[in-house]
Amino acid sequence: MPIWLLGALSGTRKLFLKAWYWFTEDPWRLFVIVAAAFAFLWWRADARADRLASELQALRDASEAIVEADKAADGKALDVAAQTRGEIDEGNKRAADAARDSGDPLRDAFGELRKGTSGGSSSPPR
């Protein structure tokens, strides 16, 4: 063991022995020191509790703001969805009207064939 470590340990031992003898001379000293340490710890815990309470309130306020923003976004999305659905329905109706009004070449061709075979003979023309 290095010599400097022995000296440090010896000095520490002497310090603890002096403190022990000082406490044993009057036990109220220990009580006062422990009470002061607990008072300091209580003060720090109270300050931390206040800080945590304010941070918790800030989190609650932020959460409420997020909920309100979410509601506003949902309302806006519903408005946009209704407008888009109206535009799509209108476009579908225009497409259906255009399809109904336009001639179908395949249907017209079959109609011509039916007209050609209905002339008395049941066999198709060659």
C-alpha cells in the first residue's frame, strides 16, 4: 500500500474518531445535525415538487391545445371531404349523362345485324 494512502486513511480515521467522541459527549448534537439534514432534504424535495407540478401543468395545457387543434383539423377535413365528394358526384353524373347520350358503336352494330336478320330468314347473311 502506498505511503500517501496510509497517511490519508490515518487522517480520515482520526477525523471519524473525533466526530464520534464529539457526538457521544452530547447526543443532542447528532439529533440537531440529522434534523438539519432532513430539513434541507425536505426543502429540496418541496422545490422539486413545485417545479414538477408546473411542468405537469404545462404538459396538460399542451395536451389540451393538441386536442383542440385535432378537433379543428377534423372539422376542416370533413369540410374538404364533403366538397370533394360533391365534386366527384357531379363529375360522375356528368359522365353518366354523357355516356347515356352518346351512341354505343357495339350496340349499334348488333342492332344493325338484328335488323338485317329480321327480314324473314332466320339464318344470318353470308
